[in-house]
Amino acid sequence: MTEEYLTLAEIKVLLKKEQSQRILTLEQNYALEHATKFSKLEAGESRKLVKDLMKIEQVSESLACKIVDLMPQHRDEVDAIFLKERMTLEEKSITDILDKVKKYL
């Protein structure tokens, strides 16, 4: 089994597809409601942005998905995403992330 990181938009698509085939559990309904409420892009756009963000050296797939889900617009928001990673981003990387996100807003 392989691990795959998904954005909220991709989760929304998967859960809607599953919902059309059977009744979702309570937790799945909550997840679908959350994904519907907070996803800011369509699934295709979100995956494209993930791939664009991964071109930045310090951005892994998991971080790229988190960035896409949150769509930060300020430097402090980007810093907050990377706090757990115990790394300091270069100013150029932060600017690149914000520029890529801005293209999709």
C-alpha cells in the first residue's frame, strides 16, 4: 500500500463519487461537508498547483497539499505552515510560494 497526499478539493471529489454509490458514514459526511466548505479550488487546479509548488526545493508533497488547502496570502501564514518542519524558508522561497498561490486566487 502506498501513501498518497490529497487536497481538500480532491477529497471532495472522491467522497461525492462514493456518495453516489452508497450511503456515507457519519465521519465521511463530516469530511465531505468540511471539504466542500473549505476547498478553494477545483480538484484539477489544486493538483496542478501542488505540482507547481513541489518545484520549490523545500516543499514536499505533503506541504504543497497543506499550502493548497490553506491558500496563504501573507508571509506569516507561510511561516506558520513550515513551523512544524523545523526549517527556515529563504525569503525567495516564501515569495515563490505566495506568487504561485496568487495565480490561482
